[in-house]
Amino acid sequence: MRPLTRRHALAALAAGTAALAGPTATAAARPAPPAKVPPLGPDFLWGVASAGFQCEGHAPDSNWTRYVAKNTVYDPYRNAVDFYTRYPADIALAARLGVNVYRVSIEWSRIQPRPDGRHEAGFAFYDRVLDTIAAHGMRPMLTLDHWVYPGWAADRGGWADPDMTARWLANARKVVDRYASRNPLWITFNEPAFYIVNEVRNGGLPADRVPLMQQQLARAHNSIYDHIHQRQPGARVTSNIAYILGTAEPVVNGPMLDAIVGKLDYIGIDYYYGYSPQSALTTSPADFQKLWNQPLQPEGIYYALEYYARRFPGKPLYIVENGMPTFNGQPRADHYTRADNLRDTVYWLQRAKADGMPLIGYNYWSITDNYEWGSYAPRFGLYTVDVRTDPALTRQPTDAVPAYSAITRAGGVPSGYRPTRAPAGCALGDVPTSCHDPVTLPH
């Protein structure tokens, strides 16, 4: 069985909220939608996202190399898209898009493959990556933990071991000490709720140790937050969450956010799928293994931003991940293209910012296709890569490449743009508001 990734689980949890939306209100309290939307401004951060294990290849021993080896339904890992040797070209592709942020993760398993010390070659690799990002005029966004830890830490119990926090912090402090001078944006843990889900599903964490892992992630975040600010005054630090539609959001992501709320400089949000009551009831659970069949609602990103603007008034908001999957690079059955989805999504970002939400940045997931935690079938990349059949790992541009380039040059879509996909009359993005008072387009 494939792991219940963040993209699977948010769809499953959203489907369970369909009955909670209630009847559609007859009168809307929102102001009339503007005929034109302003650009996002010169200070807005446009970015692309990637992750170490999913992209680098040449993977050292880790919890995830072991999960892949023991699970016969997973695609063989091979070397992913080989960012490890192709990073100069991939970073150059990002720079040509006009983005100014490049997200990478600093893999603990690469820089400390043995418990008795650091591997300087691992740090030297990330030195070169960050040098290349800087040479192209971009700012790094560094993820300290994107679900991967060394095999030797797995041998000691992983996050089921109470000493894991201390080991994790010893590594993370060295990463911060080495790279704080580069003024990165920081992410401590990628989607902690689904980090826990996947550890349980893959056998890395006994179910009765879930509370311990939750506590350890929170303690580790709070401690490294202070260390980052000691080394990099004015740093911006978060732990990004995968937005869960409907009433499940505070249940899934609330415990971690409540535990670290005093040590968040911005709210990092990942948004992918959207549901209406109809789509939630008709989408087959089997499709959770076929991400390309999941329903897309670009306006849902507005509801996600609205929810967190309301929960954390005045706190900056950043869309750390957003994108759409296709099956092996083929067109979607609904004929919705990557460029259409991107432009429609950015329209709703502009609407959110115009409505007063403190949005500071957006990353597209991902710059290239990658290893989607057990499978190469879901393709999310701006540049598609056929790992299964193309030994050259050619980066083929999708229609979203020129679309994103135009967006970054203009600071958004044109002011009079109208989304290809109209908003749903009842969306489960932030119930009951998103059904009783949904966003609309100008006539």
C-alpha cells in the first residue's frame, strides 16, 4: 500500500466534511468582487519548491530508503531526478522563470550518514547548491526536515525514541550555524501532521508513540527557532502545514500550531485540492492513489489564506507549496492544464492580498517532477521528467513555464483576468463561510 501522503490525506479528510457545510445562504455578506485585481507588488516572493530525497537521488541510508526497499508496491527509487548532479541546470531553469526564492531541504542523512560525526562531503554539496542559488540572485528557503532521517537514527527507534529530539537538534544547530549568514527563509518540519501519518503507515513509528513524536517535533521546533534567531537576527521561521479542508483543519494541524504558536514568524501553507459537497461524495476513495483524479478548486487557496489570516491576525502568510498532478505527464481527464490552474490560482492570491490578507510569497511545487513518496506516476513539475523510461532524465517544459514567467514579470495575472475555472457555489474550503458566503467573480 502506498503511504497516505499529505496530498492523499487532505483529500480524505475533506471528503468527511461534506455534510457539515449546511445550506447555501441566500444573501452574501462579502463586498462585490472587483472588476480588476492589482498586482502583488515588487516585494512579493515568487518561488519554486523541491525536497532532498524526492529530487536528489544518490540517497544515503535513511528511513525512506528502507521504506522503499521493503515495500514491493513502491516504484524503485533509482536516483530520482538526479538533482544531486544536475542542480546547476535545475537552478538555472528556476532563475529563468523570474522567481526569487528556491526551496531545498538539507538532508540530515546526507550530512551525518554515521552517528559518530559529520560527512563534510554532504555539507560541501549543499554549499555548492546555495552558492548556485545565490549566483542566480535567488534567496534560499531551507527545510531542516522533509520527512527523512538517517538509517542509524532509525535503528535507534526514530521518533519513537525520546532521545531523538536531542540528536535532531545537534544536527540542526550545525546546519543553522553554517547557513544562517546566507539569510535564508527557514522551515523546521515539513507538514508535521503528515510526517507522523507516514511514519506510522511505513512502520517507522508505533501508533502508541504518536503523542511522543508530536511532543518531540514541537520541542525541536521551539528550540531551533531560538537558535536560528540567535544566529540570524530578523530571520523568518515556520513549520509549514498542509491545509485540510472544512472542519478537519483545526483537528489535524491545530495541535502542532498550538504548541509552537509563539515561535512562528510566518504561517507556511500548502494547498492542493478542493471539494464541493458533490465532489466529496462522488470522488472514489480508490482515487486517493490516483492524485491526478482529485478535484481542483483554485479559489480554495483564498479560503485557506482567509482561515489563517483570521486565526493569526497580522501574521505574514506564505504559500509554501501549491501545484497540480498529472498522470505520467499526460493531460488531465478534465482538460484543465497546468498553466490554467496556475493562472487561476494566482488570480485568487491577488484577490486575497487585495482583500487585506498579509500574503508575502508563493512557491510552485515543484520545479521538476520528483519521487512522490513511493511513485513516479504523479507528475507535479513545471518541467516534467520521465524517470521510468528516459535514462537521460530530460527536463521537458510544461505549458506552465511560460505562464509562470509571465506572472513573475507582471507581479500576477493581468488586472482584468477571469479564471478559466469558476468558483464553486459551495466549497468546503472554510465551512460554513465558504458555502454560506462563497467568493464570486465580477459579472
